[in-house]
Amino acid sequence: MMKDMQKMQSKLMQAQADLQNRDFTAEAGGGAVSLTIDGNGKLKALKLDPKVVDPEDVEALEDLVIAAFQSAFAQRESATQQLVGSVTGGMKIPGL
């Protein structure tokens, strides 16, 4: 059983390293805002269509950036759950 736990721990560490090396990109507003986060959830890139940069409506741009970030973060969370699930076989492990 100890060997199985060590194997699982090793696989989890590899899965975590794989996740950290992935990027997650999302768009909002039909592509008006695009951003990329890394596997740690840190923002790597942000692209704005100049058409959405309206000084009279900054709130709309803020909402698009937030929506794109939430989408990218959700992709990251889903990938995390898939990787952990594939290693643990659905076992519930505290802290994961």
C-alpha cells in the first residue's frame, strides 16, 4: 500500500508540474477582450480590441476583462480536476 501511495504522490506531482506549464486563453465580447493565464493563475497576456476602449464606457471594458479572466480561470480549474481525478481515480484526497 505504501508503494501505491508513493506512486500516486509521484503522479500527482507530475500532474501539478504539467498543469503549471499549461496556458489557458479565453475571450469575451466576441473576441474584443482576450487574455491568457498560466497554470498558476497568473495573467500572462491581455489583448484589447481598440473598439472596446471607450473612455465614456470604461465599465463595459472592465466587465469584459473580468468575464474573460473568469472563463480562463474556470478552464484551469477544470483541467486541475481532470488531472487530479485521472491520478487518484476519483478518490477524495484532502487539500486537492
